[in-house]
Amino acid sequence: MPTTLTLLLTTLAALAGALHVRAEYRGSRRQVYLLKPLTVVFIIAIAATIPGPPSAHYRAAILAGLLCSIAGDVFLMLPGDRFLPGVASFLLAHLAYLVAFTTGFPFGTAPLLLLPFAAFGAVILVLLWPKLGVMRVPVTIYLVVIVAMAWQAASRAATLSSHGALHAAIGATLFVISDAALALNRFYRPFRAAQAVILPSYYAAQLLIAWSVGG
């Protein structure tokens, strides 16, 4: 059962995230600079304090992923084009999550579960490829890693059947959706609803991954 502190931090993260989406559409950059990292700070606090059975190694890997994520958030929201450092930061985040999801659980135990993630990733890459230019290699590497991370989370959930593993699997899948929307908006075709898709799915992904520490 979640503690009162966990529920409070979750509420604060949801509120800050909602206000961030609002600030994006209102063009309030000061609020964006405050609310975007603040939302993830609340999520980090959840992962750090939520009681649960997973090992200290699992919790440490999740916290490392969240810390890399907040660095990526800062790079992506600042003026100027800092997309590549942002991609690098989130790549490290997904590698950290992959480490967490392989803690006490072997990699690649459910090969059939790879198919939907790989197919989705392939479609996104085909759409983006003509417009990626010099970003082709970084984006391809990133795509491979996030697909592997989501596949491992799904494999773990299918085998362990625990609430924590299910939270992680849903969170990882939402991360794939959020990043796909971000990439399509940046490289393929911008759309007005982008932030309304990217940010809620991103924050929900991080919240669920943080909650997975609670088992």
C-alpha cells in the first residue's frame, strides 16, 4: 500500500505537471523553467522514499535514470538547440532503467514481446529517416535502447506478475509513446497538440517507473 508521503508526492507531481502543460500553451517560459524540473524532483522523491521489496540496486538504478532524465529535461527546455545533449541524457536514463529491469531478472526472456515494440519503432524510424540528417545515428541508437528497455520491462511484468513490474512495464510503454510523439513533432510534422500528448505521457511514465520501486 502506498504511504501518505507517496500519495502526497504523487499529487504534487501531477499538479506540477498539469501546470507545466498549461504554461507551455500560455507561453510562460519562467513557469516552464520552474515546473518542468520540479515535477521530476517530486517523482525522484517518490522513488527515493517509497517503501518496497525491490533491492537497493533496483532503487539506485531507477534514481539514476530519473536524475539523467531531469538533466535531459533541462537541456531540452533551455533556449538554443540542445537537443543532442538532451538525447544523450535520456539515453543514459533508459540504460539505467534497463539495468533496473534486469536486476535479478535475465534479459530477453520473452522474445515475442519484442515484436510490437520493434514494429512501432521501425514505423517511427521510417517516417523520420528522410528528415533526420546528421541525427540519424543518434536517433537510431536511442530508438534501439528505448525499445530494449520497454521490451525488458514488459518481459519482466509478464513473468513476475507483480504490481511493481506492471507499473514499470506500463511506464516504459508510455515513455516510448511520449518520445515517439516528441520525435514526430520535431522531425516529421509539428502539431499543436504535441505538448498535450508528450508531457502527460512522459510524466505518467516517470511516475509509474518511480512507483515500481514499491514492488
